[in-house]
Amino acid sequence: MNKKKVILLLSIKVREFDFQRYDLYEFEKHKNYEIEAHELIEYVHPGFSTVFTKKFSSEKVKKFSTFLNWKDEILKQKKKYKDNLLIINEIQCTNLRSLKINFFLKRQDFCTINFSLSTHPSNAQLSFVKKINWLFKNLISNKKKILLFLEKKISSIFYKILNLQSKYLLIFNKNYLSNTNFKKGSSIILEGNNRDYNMFLKNKDIVEEKKRYGIFLDSPTPAHNIGDSFINGDNQSIKGTKLNWLNSVNRFLRLVENKLNIEILIAPHPKIEYLNNKLEIYGGRELISGKLFQSAKNAKLIISRDSSGAAFAAIYKIPAIFIFTNELKNLKTNFLDHQKKFANEFGVTPVNIDEKIPDIRLKELLKFKNNYYSNYINKYCSARNDNKVNFEVISKILE
């Protein structure tokens, strides 16, 4: 039998986290496939790699900074494996370089699969007045953002015109096709799980923790670095300033700990390298001991600004608290609209942690509506009615 291979294409820095959430280790262990990841961040988004401080080294990761070097390599792989090669293509069409990669894959008739983008509530739509204000504001103060926005729009248009959708599409919501402008018949649809839910399914047998703790989901911006603002052109202060944000967050975490007699642990962000287990910027609070999908099961609550990791609150049926500050409120961006939409899917209302929070309000934050959580899982986490994980679904392509 000819050897089979799965290659993951990413326009971000490859981390071990990616091998886990795309089931590469399972393809290797349970299906005996060869696995590999191609890191194209320096070609698609030159300089963006500096945002990813988390270190990971593996002989199964190949890095490319030019299109020609990557093209030569991927054509060699195709020649060697022929119909036994599957490309998990996670290079979204956000600029002309990513468009070039997708066009090449389609023209060369590679067997490719995309993952659906509907993993959590998308940004709330701006009103017409807000769109005009956004346009004029950025034309004056942030021309880079306008140029990046236009390049993304142009690339997206050509992506649709040229029908560059992958041969297969893994969806997480059975209503995805009717709720989007997806072109019918352009891909073979597979029903699967989003990456967080998939990690949950793979790791159900978790030892119970005895201590009482909650989890705060860390994010790159503004506590660590510029984050995704690097590629979308936002100013570094789009999510507030580091000092103000950390002062507000730490004050709120102390309140929760004191009032609820609970310890708050910090969930690390996969982009960031943490040098110590205790974080000085978070008042010496500890990092969670395991992966988020493990630690969240026994947590009493999850606190976040707008992290997709909040899905674990719905998965494990624990309270989800979404927070913002006066600074975020005064920035006059669409963030609060987006956060409100996000929180509404959980059946909760975001809380301003710079305002006085009475005990009765704090207790209200610990309530959740199970029907909202179930709907969230159906809308954003899984299109399946069984517990099959993604590699079991995807591997059928090569059988």
C-alpha cells in the first residue's frame, strides 16, 4: 500500500498547538499517515512572526519565505504521493499573496480541504453612519488600514470569481451553507467540529481537580504585544493600553477572588511564550497547569474579553463572564458592539469592570442559561450528532 500524507498549510507561525488542534498526531498514530506542516508566514505576512513569541521546533515543520521555494517543495510532494496527498489549507484569502497560493493549489488540482470560518460569533456589522465615520477616520489617521482593507476585498472578490474554494469543506454548523454566501457545489461538504470542540472530544477523560478556581483567558493585546493588529492595520491601542488594562483586570480578579473565595488562574495565549509559571503582570497569579481544554473542565467560571476559548464555558456548562473597561468604552470603535453580540450568544451581558459591581450583580454573573449554551455548541462548535473527531472524518478522503 502506498504511503499517505497530510500537509497543513498555515500563514501564521506553526506551534505544537496546531499539530494538536488539526489532529496531525492522530493522523500519524491512528492512520499511519506521514504528516508535515508548511509555515508560510514570512511570505504571506512578512514580519508577523515577531508577534508569535511561543517557541516550537520540529523536523515536521518546513518554513518558506518565498513562493517559488514553497511551490517547488509542494510539487515534489505531489509527484511522490500522487492521489495519497491531502492538503489542509488554512491560508485564508486576505491579500494578494494568499490569493496566489490558493490559485496555484486550484490550478494544480491538489486535493485540499478548508475549515469553515464560523468558529465563533463574527464582528457585529456597523451601521451605515458608523461605516462612514470609520472610513473618514481611517483615511485621515490610518491609511495603512484602508489599504489592507482594500487588498483584502479585492482578493476576496477574485477568490470567488475564480472559484478557489477547496475540494472539501469541513463545517461546524449544519446551517452554515444557508447562512453564508457560500457557492453551492463548489466544495464537497464534510460535517465536523471546530478546533476547540475537537480538542474536547479527544480529551474527555480528565482527572478532577479538588481546588476551587476560575480561569482568565489571556490575550496578546495589549498585555504583551501588537497581536493581530499587525496584519489588519489597527493601531496598537485598539484594545486599550497595557497599564490601564492590567490595572482594571487585576482589580476585578481580586474582587472575584475575595467575594467568591476562589483562585483565578491565567490561561496562556498560544501566541505567547511565558517565562515563568507565575505572572508578575497579573499580580503573581499562576498559569493553568494543563491545556485550556483540560483545565476548563473543572473551573468554576471563565473570564475573557472576547476570546474564542470562551466556548469551553458552553462545553463544560460553567459561567462565562465577558469584561470591558472605561477605556475600551471611550475608544469609539465597534468593539463593544462585537463583544455584546458575542456575549449575547451565551445569554449574558458584558460587564464594565471599572464600575462598582455590587455583590448581587456579581452573583448574577455566575448564572448561565443552559439552552443558550446548547445553541452555541450547535451554531459554532459541531455539526455532528456523534463524537467522531475530525481526523476520523477527514481521513475518509484518502481511503
